Amino acid sequence: MIFIDSTFFIALVLEDDQWHQQALKLIPKLDEADKLISEFILSETITMVGSRSGGKAGKQVYEYMMESCNIHRQDKSAYDQLIKTYLKYDGTLSFSDASTVEIMRSFNINEIVSFDSDFDKVKGIIRIS
């Protein structure tokens, strides 16, 4: 299983994104993989794509994510550990990124597809970009 960050989906959908071509190159690697995202990733992606390309584009990426990814829904009990991770990085990881780190740990996932270099500071995570 591999975790997919919002930066990948945004780059994939938005042709003017600096990482668009690189995102396209990653598709073959991801086609066969079990993909995991969180509700934060779903929200970030749809919000960014919609704000840059309109609601229809946001809906299209939503449909793609719903069809191709497993979505992890965190319950309230996970937030105590999440805030500890957020504080460990003193805010240099967003709350959403701290959530991603904790989800990856809970599923023993060490690979993330992301163009966000903030994940490089997290020991044990391999960022694929």
C-alpha cells in the first residue's frame, strides 16, 4: 500500500502545475498499487483544484479519487497522537501532513507519493516524486 498526497493529485489534474509532467510519469507505478488517502487529502485536493479550475474540475478529481483510492477516516481518538506529531515538528509540518504521517505509521506504510519536500524531514518515510 502507498499513501498519495494532495500535491500529486493537484499536479496530475492541473496542466499548468510545475509538477504536472512528473505526476504523469508516476501513473504507471501507481496503477497496480493499493492507494490510501485521508479525508484531509480529499478536501485539500478538491479545494485547490476547484479554486484554480472550477467546480467541474473539482468534481472530476473527486470522482477519480473515490474510484481509485481507499479513504482513511480518522476518529477522534487519533487526534491526541496527531497533535503530538504536529508539535514534534514545531509547525513545520501542517496539521494535515502530521495526520498523513500518523496514518502512514498506523498502516505501516513507508512510501508516499508527494511533491511536498516537508515529508523528507520525517524519518522512515520515503517520498516518491
